[in-house]
Amino acid sequence: MSIEIKQLLIKSNIVQRTKLEDPELPEEYRELKEDILSECRRMIRDSLQRMEDR
């Protein structure tokens, strides 16, 4: 028997950090962070668009 997941909800808390709390990250980590944030924005836009289309 197979199970289909139609929606996945991810709950998270976002904590704003000051410059003093955020140590200097290597460029590789900054790029990765930006890639992840870009993908999250795209997914949110797509989700909102689908909701509008309904």
C-alpha cells in the first residue's frame, strides 16, 4: 500500500542576529545561504501563485 503526501508543512523560527552575534562567515557559506533563501522565495511565490489560480 502506498501513501501519498500532498502537502508538507515546515514550521521554523527566524531569529534576527546583530553583527556582533554573527561571526564572519566564509564566502562559501554566504553563497549557500543566499541560494537557500532564493529557493525559499521562489517556492513561496509559486505556492502563492497556485493559490491565486484556484
